[in-house]
Amino acid sequence: PDGGGVASPTRAQAETVRTAVRHARPKLSLCEKPLAANAEDGRAMVADCREAGCRLVVNFPRRASPAVLDVRRRMAEGDIAQPVRGVLFYAKGLVHSGSHFLDLLRFWLGPPTGFTLIDAGRRWRSDDAEPDVRITFGASRVDFLAVRDEDFAVHELHLAAANGMLRYLRGGAQVEWFGAAPD
């Protein structure tokens, strides 16, 4: 095959990718996040794929959303002023769920420059946690707040800029910008 998708449990993902690359020699391997259970497995996956000429991609689909691309453009052009202050409500683990928003915020604001634990929270399943954390992106900062939702999903981001408020609701199904108006 030219490519394949890997959606196995995190602990099995490294061996699944490495086996596929050795035997099938795909040109592309699309993995669910997290890429691996630990950094050592992740590095080995990257090295094996590089050696085999296989492109390794992690599934972060929010970057392809027209609304997300529009926000990125507006931030780059200064239509949404930076720095911003934000609050993200997430659930079902920082690695499994919150990582989508870390990637989204990296896409909009640049690489993270700081991390502060607000509250350790609880374990979610056996391989993830739900801490409250503050992540800085240069002069911008966003508080990731875990919501205990066992039977539904919450993925809601609010960013306050000097010139308005951005609301990213229902996992991105609704993105709203409310520009500041003179009063």
C-alpha cells in the first residue's frame, strides 16, 4: 500500500508502525495521537520511517478547518491582536484530547514557551491525566482546565485579545469573533 492509518492503543502503536514499515514499506503512515507511549518509542518510529522513506504524520485534523485557517490568517495580519489570554475547557485526558488544542494553539500562536501546573487533577484511564495547566506562547497564555465529563465531550476555547474575543465552540463546529467596539 502507498499508505496506512494506525489507530491502535498507544502502547501498541510503535510496534504496529515499525512492523508495517518493515514489511509493507508504505510511503505514508498516519498515526493517531499520542504518537507513542514514551519518547524512546517515538524516536525509534521516526528513525524507522525516515530510513524506509516513509512519511510519518500525526492526526491533528483541526489545522485543515477553514475557520482555523481564517483565524491563523487574521492573527498573522494583526486583525486579532496579540498577546491573547485564553481559557480552554477540555476533557478525557491532556494527551488524548488536550493535545489537539495544544497543536491548534501552536498553529495560531507559535511554539509553547512555558508550562505551569495549576492543579494535578486526576488520572483519566490508565495512561493519561487531567491536570489544570497554564501554557504560555511568547507573551500569550492559555489555561487548560479539565472538565469531568464521562459521558459527553467538552472542547471549548475562549481567547481574549485587546481588540475582541474569539470563541471556539463545540470542538470547532462554531468559531465566532466578536470585535471590540468603541463605547
